[in-house]
Amino acid sequence: MHEAAAAATAPAHGLIAQSAAMRAVLDMARRAAQTDVGIMLLGESGVGKEVVSRFVHRSSPRAAGPFVAINCAAIPDSLLEATLFGYERGAFTGASQSAPGKFEQAQGGTLLLDEVTEMAAGLQAKLLRVLQEREIERVGGRRRIALDMRVVATSNRDLQQAVQQGVLREDLYYRLSVFPLRIPPLRERREDIVPLAQAMLARHAQQYGLDPVPRLDGAAQLAMLDYHWPGNVRELENMMQRAAILSQQGVIGTAELFFQSAAAPVPVQRAAPVPVPRELGAELADSERQLIADALRDSGGSRKDAAGRLGISPRTLRHKLQRMREAGLNLPTIDDDG
């Protein structure tokens, strides 16, 4: 592999990013990390916003400082202010001693405000003032504390829509959106699905003492590439944890995969053959073509044997090969054996 290509596909600080879409996000994040500009990470639930925020921190001059995260949606409004700003002794009932808040704990490093749009309006006004003045006062205190830190915020909302609905203050919107980065959902970066899954399986194999590390067979990989992943990387993580436990003799097939339905996990049902490049996009076409090409090579060009390796019928494979030919994709030499 050429040096440039190797650098493009190599994990960055533990991140798997083989798709062009995710590599572009990480490149932008890496460049923004060299300054103290505030970064707003946007994307659906489960796409890995906290993972990217940690990547920003590790890529920045503040990497040696602390990384402090707080989920604004998980803490009641009555406690969030004290959690963020800290408090002085006697500030409220139960405050028997002074305590620093998350802003102070992140001094010299990075503070992640996860799901910042879930913050109450009154607290949003105080956050805006902190971002503008770079200083805070503890709850019940009068001393101003200067801040030296970076703020990264995340949201799974459409920010402009949140402003229109009154969920997010417009002035805070402009302050947070100086450097917005959208993290694409997993269905838009399908080249990352199998590499992510393999890395997760290796981690869970170590966690559970599994030897050898379970591997995904061809049918399982094709099923995962066909799936729409509403839960994104978080759903993939849960699936691989279950599959590692259920794997038989180190192999994971479709029987060990459970895709989420609206009600509960159900065993995967293989979809009908799908036209490859146009409907699924270039990334899916490349991934599926590689799987099929590998199977044909390993079977000496036998379409029947390759179909068996992939866990699909020869007719389905023939249909996929025809679609690939129509799309102008190069295929290995095939023994037309039915």
C-alpha cells in the first residue's frame, strides 16, 4: 500500500476511519484542534460524538490536560448549575463544603458539554456569558475565576430548528456554531462497518477471554452492509458484544446477529438482492465488490463455491455479479458453473 493510502486508512488515536466521509471529518477536527476555537459536533444519537471530542482533545496542544465530560440531558436542571460552576460552602442546603465544578476541573484541558441543547434557557444565558468572558463564579460565591480551557459541545438536534422552536437561544447558537462538524451516520460510511466490527470483536474477545478472536463470515458481513443502522455505532457495538458471546468455534454468521426492530431484537432476515452502486452508494458497492471478489478468488473462480462461502444462493450471486457488470465494475475471472 502506498504511504498516502496507508495514512488515510490508519486508525487515528484509536478511531477507525476508512470511509472518505469520516476521514474528512477527522481531518477538519484535527485542524480545528490546533486552535482554541469552540467546536460543535452534530449528528444522530450513537454516531460517536464523544469519541470525536476525545480525538479533538488528544490532537490539541491541551492533550496533556484533563478531558472532562458532562451530559447536560442526564442531570436535573436544579443540579446542573452547581455541577458546572461549582459552589461555595453554605450556598444551598447540604453544601457543607466548597466544591469546584466541571469548568474548573477542565482547566488547562477540554470540557465536553454533551447534548448542550437540552440545557434550560436560564442556564443557557449563563453559559453564553462564560463563553464570552472566559470566567465563572461559583454558586453562592463572588470571586471570579478565569478559565483556560476549550469547550466542545454536542447535539443530536437540528440547531436552526431548535432556535425556531425556542429550545436553543439564538445568541448561544451563533456562539456554539463557530466551527460546526457533522458526524455522518453509519449508513453513510459503510466502508467503516466491517473494520469497526472487527475491532470491537477483538476488544470483546479480550474482555471475555475468547480465543481465537471471533470473525465474521461472508454472509454476516453482507448482511451488515445491507442494514440501515438506526442506532449507528452504538448499535453496532451492542451487536458485536452479543455476537462475540454467541460465536461458534470462532465464527460469527447471520444466526449470531440480531438487528433491532421497533419492539425488540430479532434474528436477521436476508434482504432480496439489491442493485449495487446507484441505490447503495459507492462505498457499499466497493465493500460488497471486495467481499465477492475475495470469495471468487478463494474458490478459484467457481461461482457455486463462492456463493457457498458468502452464505448466499448461486442465483443471488449471479444477480449481484450482473448488476456489478452493468455498473462497469471490474470482476475476476469466473468459472460459469451454475
